[in-house]
Amino acid sequence: MSLSAPKKTSFRIGVIIGSQRKPRCGDQITDFVLNTIKSHQDSKQPGQRQITFQVIDIAGLDLPLFDEPGVPSQIKDPSGYAHEHTRAWSRTVAALDAFVFVTPQYNWGIPAGLKNALDYLFNEWKGKPAMVVAYGGHGGDKCAAAMKVVLGGGLDMKVVDETVNLSFPSRGVLYKAAGGEDLGLDAGSERSMWAGERSKIVEVWEKMEQSL
């Protein structure tokens, strides 16, 4: 008689700030998304699952433009990378079970720093659930679509088909965001400019959580 492995009940979720700009609003928006998810989780009946979150700031990684001599898909262990910055990044991603990507849209696409960080690794991402929150003056839908192709097609992650696309309501707000000014993004306030988007964030989160 064979014994099956015990079912995993503890999960660590990486919440990735995809913006490297200074100044920026990406950290504010990531906090809004994360606090929305946490509030939802706190409102649920206690269950057997334990979920913790780790915020990862792409700006703080200081990864150079991809400089590994090996092909990431062929490297199964951090020791196979040539550079310590890659080995450290590999260990960080490998320790996490799923990811919430919060990214701006740049010229209809993915910010270069975020794409670079994704490209450093392969097996550390492979098979893990992911959801995408994209934002910008036009809502981030084209960046979100590109992220789904890269994450799902390129890195073989389990990406939620629906994305959260957050649009700045006016040029004035866009300029405040670009300058890193306070956007008043209180996840618990009904007066927050994206208060109506909280339900969408929760909906996509729930779908990702089901993949854990």
C-alpha cells in the first residue's frame, strides 16, 4: 500500500512591484492590491490553509541586463547559474508558491526591468499560479495581455485568464501618479478612486487561489 504525500496547507505568495521608476506610484498601487486581498482573506472563515505574502520590488533587485551564459530552462538548481545575483533571485522565486504581478503599462508593453527579471529564470516560475494587475493611462490591458503570453506561454505558469486593468480616471491623476504623489488608495475606503475595482481584484485572486 502506497502512502500519498500530505496535502500542502501553507503557501507563500510573492507580490511583485513591476515598476522601477523614481518617482513612481507602483508601490502605492501594489499596497492597494495587497491590502484588498488581505482584507478579503481576513473576512473568510478560518480554514486549513495558511497564506502569507512577500512583497518583491523589482527596483530593489539590482539585476543587470540578463547576463547568464546558460539557458535558464536547462538549469535545475541555483548552483548552475554563473552569477550570485542570479542565484539569489533564483532562491527567492523558488521559495514562493504563486505570484501577484502588479505592473505599469509602458508603450503598450511590459516594463523592461520586469521582463528582464522574468527572463533570468525558468524552472523557478514553471507550473506556479499567477495573476496580473496592470495599470496606466489606458488601463494596462495590452501589458496584461503580453504578460499572459510571457507567463503562460513562455514560462509555463498557471496564469488566471482574467486580468485586473486599472485605469487612471484623468490626465491630472496620471500626472500625479507619474510624480509619485499620494493617490489616496485606501483599500477600505469607498471614496478611493478604484473602490469599484476591489471586487475584480478579489475575483481574480480567488481564481488564482484555487490553483494552489
